[in-house]
Amino acid sequence: DEIFGLNSDNDDYLPLLSDKYDKRVQDPVTSATEYRNHSIILYYAANERGKYLGNASLPAAKVRDRDYIYFSQDNEVIAKQSFKGATEADYEENFFAFINDENARVGNTYRPYNPESFLLISRGYDGIYGTDDDVTNWGD
């Protein structure tokens, strides 16, 4: 149930949706550590009731998680180890900076890409999420 497509009915690992850039056939993920060799396509569903991008756009009053449009924790186990090459502690800050749509900013309120739908992020050839070679479902 946790990650990697673990099926709680039979404790088998299921294939994950991922990219591979060397054009060889990609073996399915069969253990909790093999995902590191794959470019897993990260999926983030938008919170339709969310108002804010993330920690970088917090208003003066404390905001609850449910007020965010996207939750960085959705793929944290996979992405935090390689998001923009920073330490795990920087993951959330780097994630929100990466999904920030500069053209959608209203005053001091920052907005993410695709705030009404979802985000897809596949790390590019460099193997690091949050860099210019990533394949995403939004355009610049």
C-alpha cells in the first residue's frame, strides 16, 4: 500500500509508469529499492480547494496542509532524494519553486502550474527531478 505499486492483496510489486533514456527495455520494479534506477513519472493531483502554492507563498497567518494546491509529500519518498540535486531537507522548497508559474502570480500570492488538474514530472536524462531537462505536462 505504501509506494512502488505494492498490491496489498498478494504483496507483489507491480510495474511503475516510468521513462528510460538509454532506449533499452526497462525491467519492472520488483523491490522497494529498484525504483532508483528508473525515471518514475511523478503524479501530483491538485487539491481543488487549495489556495496557495506552498511554503514559499505562506501568508502571515499559519496555513494548514489542506490550503495548498499541491502536496509535496505525495511523492516525497521517491523525489526528495534527487530533486534538483539538493539535500533531502531542501526537497519541499525546491519542489514548490519548480512548479511555481511566474505568469500566474497575483500580488504576493504564488500559483502553481495546472492548479485545477494535476502535474506529471519525469526526470530527464540527467536523472534529477526539478531541472530544465525534465518532461512535464506544462509548458514554459
